[in-house]
Amino acid sequence: MKLTPRQRRAEHKGRNKTMVDMNLVSLIDVFTILIFFLLSNSGGVETLPSPKAVHLPESVAEKAPRETVIVVVSGTEILVGGRRVASVAEVLASEGDLIEPLKVELEQQAGRQVIRKENEADAKRLTIMGDKDIPYRLLRKIMFTGARANFADVSFAVRRLDA
């Protein structure tokens, strides 16, 4: 069967149209899976926020940090969750071991509702990020106050020594 030039052009034009159509659904699926994979694996490394004023001691500890209530102790102030609760000079000048503003803030942090069930055990854990030059007397007062606020598990943040 012989085609006329007009029919040949129409057939040729129709053939090219089908080649231009592209199925984007499978391409979008691949990119969606790729993005989901990258986002789910990006949170694998847990680090504690470290203020520039705090120089952590070095250690060969291998345990990864957990999400806990963090008490930051610099040379001049004590912070809980980024909020200043007391100054180091006032705490060292006080007689007793209990730091009342710190106890109030820790009790408030402990009273917050635990959103995820697996984080319930971490609600009563405390991490102290203390400058390596703070006196032991101050550290003892902070640990005593944490115990009075019912924080049973106390950890110390350190900088991992690369050996």
C-alpha cells in the first residue's frame, strides 16, 4: 500500500509526538525516595550544643550523647536549656550546697510532659557541660542540686580525644 506524501508526513509527525511525551511519575518517585533516604540518615550524629565560653575536658569516652536536660557551666554563669539561672560567683559565695534557682529550673524541666514514650527514661537524666577549669566545689553543688531535683542519672560532657 502506497502512502501519499501528506499521509507520510502525518505518520511521521505522529511518531515524533509519542517520543516527546515523558512519564515523569516514575522519575518523581525515585527523587522522593532519594530525598526521604537522605533526610532520614542525616540525623544520625548526635552532638551537644557547646557554647564558646565553655572549654570541655578531653576524654577517651566512647558513649554517644543522649538527649537530656543540659546544664552548662561556664566560668561566669550557669545555664539550663540556654537560660541563665545563676552566676558562678554567687553560687560559690553561698554557704549551702543547694542552688535554689537551679533546683527550681530543673524541677520545671522535669515537669514538662514527655512527648515520645521512648524518651521517658531520658526525662530524669542530666548532662553537665562544665568548663574544664571550674572548681570541684561548684561541680559538687550542681550535682547535689540535681539530686535534690530528682535527677538520678548525671553525665558529664567531654570532648573526645582523637588518638
